[in-house]
Amino acid sequence: MFTSLIGLIFLYFLSIYIIKHIKFSKVDKKLENDQNFWMFTYDFKEEKKDSIFDKDSTEIIKKRKKKNQLVMMLYLVIILIFIYTNLLLSQILNLILN
């Protein structure tokens, strides 16, 4: 029970750290805000481009890739928090019922 509690605390602080980095690495400042920081970059509707040859710079593509990886890590940490919470609750119930 102690290890699952320590794991939950560690995952909580890890999620806060990842959220701060996601909020810091905004790719498009017009579309991204504090309510939709958890969305992938391709979830935002892009503006229509004049030509098919107008591509984003490699710097913007790298920022988008980094943000998408951070969002994926956040999702994985949230799933682990859910699993560890269920583990902790089952251990508490097992302690109560025995």
C-alpha cells in the first residue's frame, strides 16, 4: 500500500511537470490556451494555405512533434494514475474487509 501511494505522488508531480512544459511550448498562440493544452497539434483546424507548396518550417514541425510527444506522455501518466488509484483503493478495501 505504501509503494502505490508513493507511486501516485510521483505520478502526480510528473503530470504537473509535463503540463507546465506543454503550456510553455505553444506552437500556435492564437489557438492554444489553458483549456485546450491537452490537445494534439493536429486537432486544431489549420488556416487555409494559398498554395500546396507552402509548407511549415522545420522549426515549427519540430515544435509540433515535441508537443505531441509531451501530450502522449501526459495521457500515459494519466492512465497510470488511474491504475495506481484503483490499486490503492483495492488495497484499502482489502485491509478493511480482512
